[in-house]
Amino acid sequence: MPTSPQSPHLPFGDNIHTPWYGKDILSVKQFDRKDLDYIFGVAHEMHGMVDRIGTFDLLKGKILANLFYEPSTRTSSSFHAAMERLGGSVIPINNVKFSSVSKGESLADTVRSLECYSDVIVLRHPEMGSAKIAAAAASKPILNAGDGVGEHPTQALLDLFTIFSELGEGEIDGLTVTMLGDLKYGRTVHSLARLLTLYDVKLNYVSPDILKMPAEVMEDVAEKGIPQAEYASLEEILPETDVLYVTRIQKERFENPADYKKVADEFIIDPEMMQLAKEQMIIMHPLPRVNEITTDVDSDPRAAYFRQMEYGLYVRMALLAMVLGKA
Ligand code: NCD
């Protein structure tokens, strides 16, 4: 929630007139194309600064509370690294078992407490809608780092920045993006499909029958007039794909573990499959990967998933600087 300019608690020296000052980032629905140009511009600057000087003092004295109720490697450490690269510091809460959450504290009370010690809160939580609840309770910015099977907006921003950077600025219009894997429980594809509707793209969905893209996401995409189609096999759609976005089957979200076993290895990308793909295609994956891309694909120049993680650092630096009034 934005801090009111009249607030007696307004931190000294913040530029409250920057457009993103004090804002939450909860859903990709809050962005338009102009916002993305702005974010990517700042992310690009951050990349240059990291290359040139590594760490600098843009957010000196600022504190991030990194509150993770679900496992995370990349999202938590990239936000942590982003804050440190900007000269700020971090309260990492990666294991809520050791916090008052295990004593039964509500999410609202936890964020209200953490904002007394910090300037911004990054939250990952297993329930859809939790980021919104936290934002209603807090007066400092909340950045949604994944709310159950809901959204993962900062991941979608870094995904789009990856496409932007890998395939060339302005080239998103006209692309065919194929999403593969667990489209039902994968929050990254829910956010990315919605964000891509800001561009003139074509979306293909390939998944096991029980893991199709949810109707509400498909309705949002249809409402924007973006063509989308579902396929049961990757082979028929791979030759025309520009971006192949692969996801892990979200084992932990299955009600019945036997169902997971049935679909676990239904789609696997290997060098043989890659022969069907365009020379200029990129393969992305939010990671972690399980079996869905074989490791011998990693050396293929089209494998962009590790580069994608690096782009994430610059996007998260940009977002932190923006909501703290420094960009
Ligand atoms: C994803 C997530 O947590 O939704 N990971 C990530 O943030 N990079 C994808 C996943 O867990 O499969």
C-alpha cells in the first residue's frame, strides 16, 4: 500500500514523486506496456552497474524482509543478492518453523511486525490471495514472490525481460510462445500468459490432460483477443515455436500422489526433440528442473534457463529501487 505523503513516518530523503514509490507488486494485471518499458530500462541500467562496479549504494540503509513460507532457492537468493548489490540489507526468514508463525501468528500480524523493522517485504506463501491479504495489513510495499497456485509476478517480469534481451528489444510482437508442463498448478505460467497479452503474441499450451491451463487464465487471455490453443503433443507445435517455456510438474500440489506418478515424465525435452525446433528458438524454465529437460540440452545455445536466472537479479534490483523511490 502506498505510504501517504502526509505520513509522519515518511522516511527522510525518499523521492515520493517517483511513479512506483510505495507500491505493492501483487499481480501482473497491474502493468501496462509503458510500465514494462520502464522496468526493463531500469533493469538494463542495473545490469550495466553490476558489470561496472558490482555493488553500489542506491539503497544504502534500507532493509528488506524476505519472508518465505514455501521453499525457494532462486527467488529468495536473487532478492537477497539484489538488495545487497544495492547496498541495502536483508532480514531473511526462510524457515517459518523458527519464527512466531509456528506459534500460530496470522500472516497479517507477521507482516505488521516485520514492517516495523524493514522498508519492503518480499512474501512467498502457499495460499492464493495471501499477498493481497498481506498488502492490506501492511503500509510498506509487499512484493508477491508466489502465492500458492495464484501468481508469481516478479518471475513473469524476469521471464519477459529474458525474452526481450535474448530475442531483441521490440521483438516480442509476433512471437509464438509455447508453454509446456504443469499449466494447472504452475503459477509462473499463469502470470506469464497474462503478461504476454500486452503484446501481439500467439500462445500454445501443451500439458498432460489433468494439468491444463486454468479456465480463468484462458478467459483473461481471450478477453485481450490473444490467440491461444491447447495441444496434447509438443511435436506438432515445436517447429513454429519461438519461445518454449518448460515447467516442472508441481508434485507438492497434488491431492493424490498416484496422479503425479501418472504424468511425471510425460513430456521430456532432449537433444532429439530439439532437432524439431527453430535455430533461433529459446528454451526457458523458471527452475528447479526435475526430469523435464535432460542435462545434455544445457550446452545447446538455445537453452536460456540459466541466463534467465541472471536476468532475474537485474529485474529484482529494478523493482526494489522503484518501490523504494530510488528509480
Ligand atoms: C517457481 C515457483 O516457485 O513457482 N520457481 C521459481 O520461483 N523460480 C517454479 C517451480 O517451483 O516449479
